[in-house]
Amino acid sequence: MSVMEMSHRGKEFLSIIQKAESDLRTLLNISDEYAVLFLQGGATTQFAAIPLNICSPDDAVDYIVTGSWGDKAFKEAAKYSKPNVIWSGKSEKYTKIPNFDSLVQNPDAKYLHICANETIHGVEFKDYPTPLNEKTILVADMSSNFCSKPVDVSKFGIIYAGAQKNVGPSGVTIVIIRKDLIGNAQESTPVMLDYKIHAENNSLYNTPPCYGIYMCGLVFEDLLDQGGLVEVEKKNQKKAQILYDAIDSSNGFYRCPVDKSVRSLMNVPFTLAKPELEAEFVKTAAGEKMVQLKGHRSVGGMRASIYNAMPLAGVEKLVAFMKEFQAKHG
Amino acid sequence: MSVMEMSHRGKEFLSIIQKAESDLRTLLNISDEYAVLFLQGGATTQFAAIPLNICSPDDAVDYIVTGSWGDKAFKEAAKYSKPNVIWSGKSEKYTKIPNFDSLVQNPDAKYLHICANETIHGVEFKDYPTPLNEKTILVADMSSNFCSKPVDVSKFGIIYAGAQKNVGPSGVTIVIIRKDLIGNAQESTPVMLDYKIHAENNSLYNTPPCYGIYMCGLVFEDLLDQGGLVEVEKKNQKKAQILYDAIDSSNGFYRCPVDKSVRSLMNVPFTLAKPELEAEFVKTAAGEKMVQLKGHRSVGGMRASIYNAMPLAGVEKLVAFMKEFQAKHG
């Protein structure tokens, strides 16, 4: 019987989801103080679920907005709380992370929200801000750098991530939440957005995306086999380094707009000094089987997404291609 | 590249989701007046989305409750509307469908909700009630009999279905909605529950469950190859008939509690006159590779789910086993 045919209440699937959770707990060293939930609907569903579960409608919450995803999260939160953007990188085209000491946090905020890695802009938090008060929790959307490096989960109240970048197929969303935060959802919370329902039912309140969870479990096993997230991070650092080095040593032929100290290990955006060559770059690369290098429609340019599954050889091939392309067109 | 690796915005995946939609439109003869959405979160998410999109909080809505799923839908609707149960089969242990002429509908109801097939209780609507007013739409949860037979979509305002019974893996939810009903969601509707967002973005507002949608598309192709839903229904009728015949001709050794006229073609619940034999029945059947025959934990007994994918030979094998089991224990 395929995993696709199994009952989600049968012992076969139970052992799959329990093993997946257990391996993820090992990978990220998640303590028993936290629940691990396998949900649906992507990070976008969590943009609503978080304020609905953590706030009353009049509660203040703080958002640091370092890109498009953080901005979307902030806008959705306004339906269920009183969110405030305490820092935005928009005027600098989302190329920076703020200095944490300069942040003016609301002492009454229920949480401080960040997007740990902005997929479109390639801006990644290398360290995390500390909320002003103990009562304020740190919440992070880690969709695009989840399991790409070790993270000290105990610093966060909630970590959430769509699976589809690093740990599985689209259609699975993982939420790691401190258990004492569960159980205070607003009355109008849809049952499927209520963390209490999912925690009490071990993510089996209704039929979960079984096959996707199974695939995530296989990836967690593989990441453990690789030596865990310390080793995974080393590989990701090496991949990113050779790519950023190629950009920075191109005498301006290629440019990455992001502050060097906060460049993403996952998403590397770059432009050409001659923008008229960009279409040619994307097309020629595709001819050599390097696809999806076009930047997000909202920012243009190019973007190389070098998630966990991209091997070093793939990045090396891209770098060699970039040098050839520059030699020809530089 | 596997479908799991594709960008949901690439032309390869676009052609997959467009073909899936087109084939579903052919199968169910869905007119251009309706939008077809591929969503996440199961029917349970729709229990909230429907009143949120169709009602103001003070609007009345009518529910016919013929089993557990209809009851859950009703309870969720109370968060976003004023739902009223106009008929419930609970006192008769959900074994009946009401006589439509006897229903007292609310003339101001925004919609009339039914669960077309109750998975746990095996009760299926063979025809559909007509709302009292033109302004009241008929809404149906078809999760467990979707694409098992032809349906006149034009009778409904909304049809919704989790894919996992008949058309694909878990993690995909299909919503068919008359386009004029879209665009009036309550302000507090999570963006992921707003039909307008999904319709405007052709189900690609955020990353959809790509692989699941691909699988649904393959199933739709197969159902068309089988000759469409008229032929599929004939097969389902034959499968159900030999199983119900075996139960009814067992001189009471097996019993199906459901009214004969509304017995489900998909889920066949039955009990043994000697309940102490039920565990033995399930165990022995499993020994012959017929699994998942135990009834839902809320009702007990046995349940044979004979969805589209169950071949006639599978039902014949079960029937032969039932006769043997009766000969031994009767």
C-alpha cells in the first residue's frame, strides 16, 4: 500500500508522522516545552493564525519588515490585532537588516515578528533581536531557510515554515510553538487555524497532507545522515560563498544589492550592469539546464535559489557559466 | 525535473493545473459561470470559508444534518453566521435523508447546506433539495462522493470536496463556486480563506500543493478515459449492489442500518448480529489483505469504503469472504 492510500489514523501512518516529528526535534534540538505541528495552507495561513492565536483584537504587536513576506504578514495581522512596523527596509529596497539596538519596541507588544530569510530579496537574519519584555515572544517565518542551519529554538515563541523550500513538497506547513502559548485563540478563529485543536490531535484533527509529511520525514532522515544542521550549514556557506565571490570579483559586471553582512545563504539575487543582457543570461543558462534563474517578477534581475538540495557542483557550474558569460559580454 | 521541484509559476506547472481544471470542467460539465479552485486545508477549512465568504455575521443559513460532517460544518458556521439546523438525523443515528417536502426552510437563509455523502454513516443524497428562494443557494460538501457520479453543478452555488477519497492524495481541496458569489467576504476573513483572492490568482496566490494537483489531474484524465462519470457511476452502482445484496441476503447475520433508498455507493457500514464476532471479522479479513474494514471509532461495526479506485474484483473478494465467514460462524 502506498503512503497515499493509507488511512491517516492507521498505525502505519502514525509511525511515519511520529518519526518525522521525532527527527525534526533531534535536528533542531526542540525541547518538550514546544509542540511541533504539521499543517496546511502555507506561511500565508499562519500570517492570520499567529495573531488569532496569540492576541486579542486590541493587542499591539511589532513587525520588523525586511522584505515582501514580512510586509504581507504585517498586513494580514491588522485584521486580528494592532500591528506596528517598528522597522522597514522598503526605502532601501529591502537590502538591509536593522541594527537591533536602534529598534524602538513597544513594551506592550504580544510578539515581535520577523521573516528570517526574505526569499525574494535575499536578506537573512544572522542573529535575532531580543524582545524588550519577557512577555513579548519572538515569532519567525523561516519558510525559506528552515533547516538550512542550526537555530536556537528556545529563543522563539513560534517558528513557522512552509516545507517547500528545504524540507519537502509544497502543501505542508510546519509550526513549532511553545506549549504555554496554545489555548487562547480568538473566538472567531477558524477551527483549522486554532493551534489548540491541532496540538490536542497531534496534527490529525482532519486528514493531513500525508504524502507530503512522509516526504518531509525522508528529508529529515537525510539531514541527520549528513551530520545534522551544523554540517548542512557548512555546505550552504560554501555554496553561497563561491557565488557571492563570483559576483563581488566581477568588477561590477554582476552586482548583488544586499548588505554583505546579511546576504542570504539560500537566495542570491543579482543584476547585470548591462540590464539589456539579463534576458540573454537567463536564456543561455536555461540552454545549459540551469533554470529558474529569473528574479522574482516584483524585483527583476536574476536570483539563484541554492536551497539545501542544490549540490555544490550545481553552484560551481553556475559560477563557471557566469565567468564565461562575462568573458563573452564583459 | 519532478513536479515536486517545479516552480508553481513556471509554464510547466501552469499547464498541469490548467489541464486539471479543464478536465474537471469536462467531467462535471461545469459552465463558465463557475470558478474552479484548488485549495488546501480540507473540507474543514471550507466549513469556515463558506459563511465567511457568503454571509454577514447576522445572516441566517440553513443546515440539513445527516451525519457527523454536516454537524461539524454547522458548528463552525456559528462563528460567522446564524445557522439553523432545519433537519437532523441524529435521533435516528444518521440513517436517513429527509423528505424534502417536509423541510421548513428559512426564506431569508443565505444558503442551504448539505453533506452529499456522509462518510462515517454511509448516507447519501440521491437527489437534492431546492432552496425556497432564488436568492438562497444550495451548498454541498461532496468530499466523499466527488466525481463518483454525474452531478448537475448548475443546481449548486458551491460544491466543495477534499480530494483524498476519489480524486487525489490528501492535501488538495476543490471548490466549485458560482462566480457572482465571489467578492463579498467578511472583513475578518483570512486571506487564504477568501475565494476572491484565489479566483483572481487562478489558485496560485501562494504556493499550492503542486504534486497533489498533478495527481488529481491524472485521475481526471483516467475518469475521462473510462468514459466519464456516467460510466464511473455504473461501476460504483454495481460494486455497491453486490455488497448490499450480500448484507441483505444474509438472514440478519450482517446488517446495514441505513435506509435502503439512501444507502451510499461509497461507504457501506454494516454490523454483525453477533457483535462479539466483529473483531474476528476485521482480523481475519486483514489476514486476507482486506484492510481498513473497521467502522469509524464513533460508530463501531464495520465499514467498507468502495471509492472509485476500488475495483469490482475487490468488492467481489470481500463478498466471498463475508459468505465464508458467515458459513463458519453463522
